[in-house]
Amino acid sequence: MNTKFKKSELSNGIRVVSELHPGSRAVSMGIWVLTGTRDETPDVAGISHLLEHLVFKGTKTRSAYQIAKSLEALGGELNAYTTREYTCYHALVLKDHWEKALDVLADLVSNMKLTQKEFDLEKGVILQEIAMSEDSHEDMVYDVFYEQVYGAHPLGRPILGTPVSVARMKQTQVMNYYKKTYTGKNIIVSASGCIDHDDLMAGIQKRLGAKKKSELKNTRRVPRWLNRRHVVEKQAEQVHMLLGLPTASFQDKHRFEAVVTNTLLGGGMTSKLYQSVREKRGLVYSIHSSLNTNIDSGMLTIYAGTEAKNARKVGDLISKEFAKIRKAGVTKADVEMCKTQVIGSILLGSDDIENRMTSLAVNEMVFGRYRAVESVIDEIKAVTVDSVNEYIRNVLDLDKAAGVLLGPEVTKLQDWWQDLKL
């Protein structure tokens, strides 16, 4: 692959990472602000997400319509999202339009212009979004789970905030948060595609060079895992079951054993849980596992949606699969197949410049350095059947299994749910 990585830093601390893909017709670009849910205090819970919405309402140079039209009129895309650890503003454009994309993204993170009217209107939109999320029981079960396992830690709060915190938010709080956090080392600019790094740096210096200098403040606390079991009675068509265990963080030496274990358990149609619970018995439509990874912590979760009458059967089957893997271990053939799946997925993703743009930023955020696709694949190849079995036996602490059961008549299952073993 004929790619070239480069990294630079502005005098104010803004980091710039890029990867040249000369054969691409496009450029994917993102401005990443290292602030998310875990950086918020309870009184402003949801402020990162609200701010992400508000910047699109207008800047000192563009109206909301002009922002929306800026790249869409060129056939490009402009969007943003907030996570528990960062906020990302990103664009995808043809290579000839990368400067326009940078101009718009820089405008969003530097020049927000906020009226009281727009602020109040957007708060109303967020309150509707919160209400909608409570109607989506599959989303809601994850929010409840985070609250249960992380308790009062900021990671336990929903990304959207709460109806109370959002309703009480003041315009001055948001503007102060914007000025304080959208600065210096808190910002990473990443780009991938047919773009020259020196040209990119010149464009960033022009648009972001005057931003306030700041250093990264290490105020984040590592969360403590609480192995709680909880039930939430809801009128619904299905029972939503979520079980989870603490596992590898982004920086953990066992991270790729965790990736392989996740793939084996519930990462696809060939996984143990999918085959056992859905294919052989038809008890669910959806069952899967996932790794939810933070910089300093992580969890392996297993989700299943089933009819209330089958909830106990599904939970017992998940428990049996864990017991079987724990007792007999996984086979070399299973591990090799999962490694091939993971490597294939990474290689396919490496052909996608949006995927590469994201990887550049996340690697800078987590490791402070570039990690070539080939080096990641070498780490996966180094995973063995022995290292996976050791990970399952010694790292996955089944006594710490937490869970949430959400749906109709789940209070009747409370005793069983408390006693269910993984």
C-alpha cells in the first residue's frame, strides 16, 4: 500500500496527523476534541453532546443553512458525533475540495455564534432525543447498564445527559465550556486520502494557529467496576438482556486476546452464542457480543432480545456456553478462524479512507503515535490458542458479571437473574 504517514504539532499544541493515499479521489478529515461524557460534572451532564449540536446552528461567518450547504453542494458529507471520551467533527469530500472542508470544520470549532433563541430551541431538540432514546429499549438497556456498573463515575452517565441537566443548562455555561476545552492539546486534526501534509499544515496554521495554547490535563479517574444485577420493568414486545464483564482497555496487553474472544463468543453468524441460541434453538432474532473500549478501561457485553417466556432459557444458554468455554477451553481451529476474521476486517477497513482517518486520530489519542496496519496485524497473528485460553481463565473474572434485564414481567425473574452465573 503506497501510503505515507506524517505528524506535526502547532505551537499552540494542536496535533496534526495525516496519511497520504495518492490513488484516492477523496479526502476524509476530522477535528477531534478530547472532551466527552467522562469530563463533565453532574450539573452539566450532556454538555459535550449539546455543544456538538449547537455549533451547527451558526458561526460568525456562516448561518446554519450555509454550514449545511457548504459541503453538501459539492457532493461531500459533513457530520459530528459525541462519545464518552471525545467529540468528532468530520467531513468527506473530493480531493479538490479539501480546503473547503477544513475551512468549515475549523469554523465549527473556533467561531460558534450562539443566540439565546437558538440555544433554547436546540435544548428542546435534545430533550426530545432523550425521550426518543427511552422509547428505544435496546439503546436504553445500555445506558442503564453503564449507570449500574460505573455508578457515580462520569462514565456511568448517558452521553445525552438527563432531562434535568439539559433543561437547567445555561448558555453561558456552554460558551465557557467551548472556550475552555476546544483548545491546544485537546484538539487533534486527522486527514486521510489524496492530500499533502505540508499543504494541510499550512491550511491548519492559517485557520487554527491563533487558538489558545493548552496542555492535556490528566483529571480522568479510572472507573471502579460494580457487579450489579438490575431489572427494569417496561411494557415492550421483548425482554432486552445485557450481561457484561470488565475487560481490556485500549492500552491493555491482552487487548487482542479480548478481540479474538469477543469474535468467538458473539462477533458474527459463526460465533458460539449465535449458533447455540439463534440457529439451533431459534430463541432470539438478535444476539451478539461487543467490546466497549475506553483509554483506561473496557467491557465485554453480551446482548440478546427475546420473548419474555424465553428469557430464562436464553440466559441459561449463555451461562452454559461460558461454562463450556471456561472448562474445555477454545480450540486452535476456533482461534485461527477468529484471527482470520479480524485480520480480514482490518484489511478491508484499511482501504476505506474514513476508517483510516479515524484510526490515525484514535492511535494519536490513545498511544500518542502512529500504528501501521501491518503492525496491528502482526500483533493479532501473535495471539495463540494458549494466550486466548489464559485470557479467558485468568483475566475474564466471571464473578464480576453484571447485567440488566429490561422488559415486561422481568421482576418475576429477579431472583433467577441475581443468581445467574457466567
